[in-house]
Amino acid sequence: MYTGLQLSTDFNIRINQSRAANVLSAEREKDCLRVGLIRAIESRYRDLINQSSLDEISKLVKAYEPFTPNNNQVLIKPLQITTVAIASGTTFNITFDRPHNLPIGWTGLIQVENIEGSLLFADLNGERTGTYVSASVISITVASITGTHTVGTGQVSSLDNSWCSDYYHFLAAKVKVKRVTKIKVVSVQNTTGAKVVLVGTNNIRKGELLNFSTFGGLTGLSGDKYVDKIGDWKITIYDDKNLTVPTVITGTYTSGGVISRYFEKSVQPLASDQEIDSFEASELFPMYKTFSNKLVCYTSEMNQNSDLTQEKYYLDYITTASAIDTTNDTYDLLQVYNMSMINSIIEESAIEFYKMVSNETNIKIAQATKWNQIN
């Protein structure tokens, strides 16, 4: 058995090889171990072609996890409850500490946890269906609840990926973007089998997945479809990637028609807090930043391009399962980590500690030198 308290003890033994160890505080120890933990996991994440690295972090990292962005952003922390009040009958309104970022009309599965209160109020906890009420409020319906909520207790996590509830540290992400093309629709021919769409100048590829919308007079030519290019200005429409199931399209084409294309690209960090310009972020070179418990991807200048719609974020991240309580002397860390990983955490944490001490020592020397020069 190897506990968080034992890890703390071994870390202290490791850095006690330095005389500077007497400057270690509880908060500094926590910071060092958090940085050491993240660096140890990141090094293995970068080496995922190695099976042993994958084994060591498989319980700690989620990869290619899909989230649907609202307002071009995804929340990356559970929502903390401030108040719970009866709206009517068995319906309760839950108010959060910040906007929940959910769209008007949203309904989804949630996990309500750690609500406290008198009588049966704690029975609100559990898997529930949540419904949008306002920017910071959702409602749930639960029968036979009596008592009073203890203000400030409880949190809500998403069970349908409306937001990320077990986020600890960002690793990587891709963003899927839908862009309106400039391809002109000339006509749609009512032929037997696969329908033929006549288009203007284009760079459509055979087998490509495209999105179709607002085709006047037609039913069926909408949503995501696969295309077969049968000429420079002719495409046929299919429901399947193998181009064997022609899309059923009925009616007579009258006007309109918008064809959109998908892009799925890895996002790059937005290194500074300066406003990004149109030459930096694009659907081909998306960027990201995390702030205020949110992940925001940029696919245009401040996400103001109306031709671009962010469809999905795919995240690789370290989960809260990796967090270590260094005061706990009962939970066995070997259920999650092996000793090789634990040793790496201690070494990386020690390196971080020595960096802190070295920087502070240099600062003190510089300040003393400056003071002597002045006096």
C-alpha cells in the first residue's frame, strides 16, 4: 500500500538532501507536487507509442473526448450550486455560481452531488434530467422532497458532455468547423437513382462529406451527405460513405441551396493575451485559450466570421482522477499509479522545488547587491 501521505513523506526526504528544504511550506509542497504530477503524465502522453506509457496513464487521461460548444466555448469545471428553490410542485430551480453556457431550450442528463439540507432535501442528489431556465439556472423534477437546502452546497456535472466535469489539465484538442462554401448551385436534376446537382466552379472531392441546406422546393436534400463527383460541375448525393445508398430527394428544385464543408484541425495555443487578427486564427489554423473555467477555440478573428460554425471540440485532458491528497493515509495510490510513475512524480516535483528555491535565492542576491550599490 502506498498513500498520498507516504508520497508527501518521500518527497520531503528527497528534497531534504538540500539545505534549502526548510523553506518548504504546505502550499509550496502542494504546488510542487501538482506540477510534478502534470509533467510526469505529459511526458508519458507524448510517448504514447510506447505501450508502457499508455498503461501508466490510461486511468488518468481521456483522449478525443467530444464536447459540443455553445457560444464557441466549453465549460471545463463542474458547476457549483449556490441556491436551490422550489419552482412549483416537484420542480426545483438550481442556481449556479456562474453562467452555465447552455443554449436556450437545452435538456440533458446531469449528476447532482453533495447537496446538503434538512429533512429529505439531500435526496435531490443523483442522476437527473436538467432543463434550461435562464443563463445561470436549470431545473430538475424530483418528487417527495421536503426540507431546506443548505446554501452553497452541491455541484452539478454533465452526463451528456454538455460541459467537461472531470477536467484537471489540458493536453490537446481538435475543433470541427463547418464553413459555408462559395460554390454556386445551378440546378438539381430529377433523375432516377442518385440525384444530380449541377454546381459552379468547385474543388469538391469524390467521397467528401458535405452539408446541404435551404434547397427550395426539395425534401431530403438537407443535412450531411456524401457526394460522388461525376463531372467538373456535376455531383450525385448519397447517404453512405461507400456511395451505394442514393439519398431520397423529392420535389422540384426552385431556388437557393447552400453547400458547407467540414474542417477538423488540431488547435494551437494562443500565446499572448493580445487580440488575434484575421491572419492568425482560421478554420485551417485554429487557436485556443483557457480562462475563467472555459476552453475557447478561435477559428477566425474573435470568432466573428458568420460563415464558420464550430460543431465539436475533441479534447485530450488529464482528469481529476489524477489528483493526489497528500494528507490521505488510507487510499492506495497503487490502484491508479505504478511505482515508476510515483518516482517520476517525486523527481519532477523536486526539480520544480529546486527551481523555486534557486529563483528566490537569485532574487535575494540581486536585491542585496542593488541595496549595497545605493548605499
